[in-house]
Amino acid sequence: LTDAQPDMWEFFRPFVEEYDASVWTMPEFVPSSLQMERVVHAPPCIDPLSVKNLELATPFCVEITRQYGIDPHRPIVCQVSRFDPWKDPIGVIEAFRLVREQVTDAQLVLAGSMATDDPEAFRVWEETEAARAGDRDIHLLSNLHQVGAVQINAFQRTADVVVQKSLREGFGLTVSEALWKGRPVVGGRACGIKLQIREGYDGYLVDDVESCARRIIDLLADPVGAEAMGAQGREHVRANFLSTRELEDWLRLMGELGA
């Protein structure tokens, strides 16, 4: 709103400034023209008790992946996102093809939701399907294939590496969802992804197709290290990106405003 439509922001700004506080996802989102004494930065969080994030038994996850034609005994790279050009699904396919030059039995799962009222989503789907070019090891799945929260949960838990190669992001909580499941993440250096991935500790931040492929290969080549990264990422999410922290933020703010 503030960058893309500054005139609209200037219309809303006087109304926002009438409040005692404003809450923003990240400091970068706060417009320089905002004049308020209390500006709070509070990143969004995931709900660990939602169906998408609940613990699932490994045999159940394995069976889910098999139902969609994915071999759970071969390396799996997975990206979960809307079919949106800023999520760069075609770039993920290009990176995967570089990965497969060295990890010949790797598989790619591109899974997400299709908003039926968004014609661009269908265009991106068609472009991604064309880029897939009939490759049976690239699985393009959506809610149109009965993929819902349980399936997404299973795909992320079964994946060896999760990717979120966004070019632009609102925040990108699919990164925290994957880290919460103990999976290392290779993410685009965009917006909130930079807060969720600590470089070389929970995963890697990348800027292009080649670096994305290189980091995926690194993680697939070192499963012990990848497992350790995933475990560290889970604790990072526990401390910073669970709804319990968000509740604490709101209670603290309300207490401060009422003091």
C-alpha cells in the first residue's frame, strides 16, 4: 500500500495517526511519513495446533506422498505456495533441473492453492505446467487435486529440503511452517523470509536459480547437517514465530497502552 499506492496511504495516514499505536509486520513496511509515538513491529506467526502444522506420524506422511505418485524413498524437494509469479515456480523448476544433474533420482513437489477467483493463478499454473514439460519427477499439485492442509503437512514433513524461492513476499510464513517440521529451507532473499532463515543455521538465502540449486545440492549431500539445520530452525520458530509469542505481544501492548 505505502510503496505501490502512496496517494492511498496519504489518504489513510491521518486516520492511522489518530490511534495510540500502530502495529507493522516489519520495520521496512513503516512509511517514513507516519508520525506516531508508538510504532510496534510484530511479525506474523503460525498456529502449531492447526491441521497444517500438527504432528503427523511418519508412516501416515509416507502413505500420503505415495498416494500422489511421489516416492518417499527418493530425495524430495518441495515448495508450498500460491501459484503466483512472485513465488517463481518456473525458477524453482530451473533450479531443480540443475540439482538433478548431480542428484539424478531427486523429485520436485510444487504444491499450493488455486484461488478460483484469481485468473492470474491459472495463467501461472499453465506456464508452470509448460515448464514442467511432462517430467514425471516434477509433481504439480493443488487443491484441485484434493490437496489440503493435511497433504501439505505431509509433503513438508517428507521433504528432504523445502524451498521458498520468492522474488517478493508479504512475509512468507510457509518458511516457518517448514522449519517447525524440522526441515531446512532454501529461501529467496525477500522480505520476511530474511527474518525466518538465519543464513547457514536454519537454511540458506539465495538470489538466483544457480545459488538455489547449489544450496539444495549441499543439503541433499549432507543429510546429517540438513537434519541439524532443521532442528535449529524448529527452535527458532518456537521462540519467534508461534502464535503464543504473538499473543504475548498483544497482551504486552494492551498492558502498556492501559498503564
